[in-house]
Amino acid sequence: MTAGNGDVAGALAIDGVAIEDTFAEAFGMRATRLVITADDRTWARHAAVSATGFATSVIACGCEAGIERDLAPGETPDGRPGVAILIFAMSSKDLQKHLERRTGQCVLTCPGTAAFNGVPPAIAHEWLNLGGALRYFGDGWQISKLIGGRRHWRIPVMDGEFVCEEKAGLVKGIGGGNFLILAADAAAALAAAARAVGAMRKVRNVILPFPGGVVRSGSKVGSKYPALVASTNDAYCPTLVGAVRSALPAGVGAVLEIVIDGLDAPSIASAMRAGIMAACRGGLRAGVIGITAGNYGGKLGPHHFHLRQVLE
Amino acid sequence: MSALRFTLRHSPPSAIDVSGLRPSALAGRTRKEIAAIALQGWNEAWQVGDLFAIRGDDASRIVIDGADDRLIRAGAGLEGGELTIVGVAGDYTGEAMRGGSITVRGDAGDYVGAGMRAGRIEVTGDAGAFAGSGRAGELRGMSGGAIVVRGRVGDRAGDRMRRGLLLVEGAAGDYCAARMLAGTLVVLGRVGIMPGYLMRRGTLLFDEPRTQLPPTFNRNGRHDLLAIRLLLESLSGHGRAFRQFARAGPFGRWLGDLGCDGKGEVLIARE
């Protein structure tokens, strides 16, 4: 992915931070929401963190996943503390595979947890097998129970039963919303990124799949090595200024990227807006110099998030 | 528009099949046309107008007033809409219904909701034998929907039940849930002998700690299971008694019938 096809000169500025006239290019993905509950939040979190681990990019992880938000007992189907996670994949088949594996290995295994569909039936495009796939772990002792019109599976486990809803809804989501923070140094970039992530985590329907919500290894398509489909985004590496055709404005010593996957475009735009506004807080005094976004020239991804439109 | 109301003029000499008095069969018809509909009796047919005084015009809400137990199969095959029976509902009320709701303000006969697939039946009084079961010789009983009986049910309630809810506020007769295939049966009153006899799967919830199970059930311990809590919570909409019962538990749990797969469960409160 390349960034910065737009015009910096005369750009919109927030607190003196230049907002480049460019756009983030994003792709259609298949997504689902899983609600994980447990007797207390600690164990619901253990399961959610585990289930969303190693899921930063579909390129090598197969799916992208993250914690959307914590759920109060009154928001969960069983009245216990819960966590909502979102999982994204490139196809329904991939999503089915990863939903099944992650729930089976990370939720079913976690003491006291239960797993429920978190997608409202009205927006479900298809249905994925959740408990319907995991039930075989019960080795014939699993029990199906229709509760409130929704089928659940009760799988005997060593602390009692794992309760899991039979189906999880699939929605057509969007992956790859992004923006880049150009800062004077790594510390300023990280502080701005942390501010952005804090603000973006309050937006529903989105996840930030990378560690802590932040990516330092922005990539471009292709490599000098034929085996690699992507390699470092050299135009944005401060240690390559002078060696390659750098895209970094003068004074930029570090760049960090925030990638956003969401269930719909308005949610991604809201998250980008919240993140950019937070990143720019303090402006140049905080060492933040500019905001840009990554795209492929608009030829590959059908969803374009223009920074200036997002900030309107 | 007011509900289409059929008030029984006089009790017929023998059983009459009144399943024709359901919304889908009466929609779009004038009162005159409805009065000319033939209802089949044991060996003779009766015109609706001869048996009932007809008032009202909303065929999606039907009331049979002053009913007695000779009016059988009321609401059989119901697909939608509301049917209210005031008085005594005869046998096979709501048989094979597929949607909508039936309310019996009084008692119901045998086989209420037999073979039903969806919808809801509520009986404010008692129901006879074989509630929620299948007809004699059929392999499956009710396979969906809910039957709520505020009073007692007779013997063999839920016989061969396949799916759905059978909720009884009062007592249940002997052999309830016998040969049950799956589904949920709740009895808040006393339970007769041999509940769950030859049940294969399914869940029986009893509020009576003195319930005696067949010898082919094994004690499983005392449990407070999430799935049962969810199930009980989902019953809260069926009335105050079930809302209160939703707070019951932990339950004594038994597994059986071991003479027949043994994958059913019986949960007994305060045991």
C-alpha cells in the first residue's frame, strides 16, 4: 500500500497538523460478532483476548479480529459480564473456518464461558455454524436446546457445560480503513497513536486489529524477493530518507499507522474521525506534523475514505 | 372492526368438527357465507348458522362463545390469527396448528395441541390427557410452539413430544413425557407416576421435590446450569408462576430413561 497521493500544500489543518488531501482505500470483507460471557469479566476477557490473538492481518493470519467492547451484564444474553469481538475474513468459507477454530480453541477451553451470536438477525447476510460445528466435541453427549427461538448447544466439559449458540450471523463488512500519523519522532508518533486508539475504541462496530491498535510496519505491494507479496513501505521509513524516493515531509522522524476494520462504512468513518482528531490534539507542540492515508490509487478497493470528507 | 364471534345456540347431539372456524378459512367471507359453511359431525353435517349466532367481522380474531366439549378440533391446523374459546374446548383443540394463538377460557379436552408445530395455546383451566402428544399411532407429538395450561393436565402429557414447550402450572397426571423425543416440559404442581418413562432426550423441570422417577433414571447431582437458567428466563413471559420459577435452582438432576438412550434430563427444584 502506498500513502500520500494527495496534496499536502494548502491542506486542511487541525491544531496546525496538515491533513493530506488523500483517502484510505478499503476492501469488502466478511465479518461476524461473537459475544463471549463468563462468570466475571476477567475470564470473559481471557477468552476474548485469546480468541482475537494472532489476527492482525489476513495476509498471514487468515483473519483479522479484535475486541469491540466490554458488555455490561444487562447487555448479554445470559446476564453475565461479556465481551464483544469482531472477526473479519476475505470469504464466508474462511470466516467459518476461523470462527470455528477460534471459538473451539479459545472460548470452549476457557472456564465458565459461553458464546453467543452478536449479529442482529435483521442485518445478517448469511449464517455461520457456531455451536452447530463445535457440538461434536461433546462426543454424542451434547444437548440441543431451543431457547427463546434460538438453538443453543450444551457441550459437557469438565467444569459443567459450554453453552454455545448454534449460528452466528455474517455481515458484509469492510477491512483496511486506515490513516497514518507523521510525527517528529517515535515518541511523539506513539503518544499520538495511543490518543487516537483511546478515542477510536469508543466507536462501536469497529476493531483495530494490530497490537495495541497500532501498526509500525506499513507495507507496500510486492517486493524485490519474488516470494513476498508485500514488503516494507520504504517511502515512509525515516531511515531510508535519502536512499529511496521518500514521501516524508521535512521534519518527520517517525510514522505510525492505524488500521480499522468495521461492520459498515459510517462506523469506520466515525472511528477515523475520532482517531485523527485525538491524534492531532496538541498539534505541532506535541510533535505531530501530518496525517495521511494509505491507498492503491483507488483501483483495487471499492471503499474510499477521503480524509477531508471524514473530518467534515 | 370487532372480533368475529360465534355464540353456541344449543349443544349439538354429538361431536362436531369446528376446525373450519379459523381465520384463514373465513377471511374475506360475508357473515351469510360463513353461516352456510358445513361443519361435519359424527354422522351428520351442521351449518354454522344453525349452531351459532354470528356477530362481528374481523376474521383474524375469532371467538367461540359458550363452547362445550362437543365442539372438537377447534383451531386445528390454525396458521395465524387469534382464536378464543370461552367455555369448554373439546378434544383435539389446536391439533396440528402451525401458527397464531389459541386461548381457552375454561377447560380443554384430550389431545390439546396434538402434533402442533408452532404457535401458542393457553388453557386457563385444566386440560385432559395427551396434551402436546400425537394422535394414537403417530410417531411424534408436538414439534414446536408452546402450550401453557394454568390448571392440571391429565395423563400422558407430552407423549412422544418432539420439540417445543409444554408448561403446566398445576399438577400432571401419570406418565407425563413418556416416550419423549425432545423438547421441554415444566410442571409446577405434583407429578403422577412414571414421568419421563422411555424418554430419549428432552428436559423435564419439576417444582415438586417429592417427584418419584422411574427406576431407570440415574442421579446426576445438584447443578445450577447456565442453559437451564437461560431456559427458565425465557419462560418468564408465560406468566407470574413461571417468572417465579425462573428463580428456582440449583436443581437435582437425573438422567434417563436409561432403558432408552438415557440422554434426557429431569431437573427437580429444592431436591
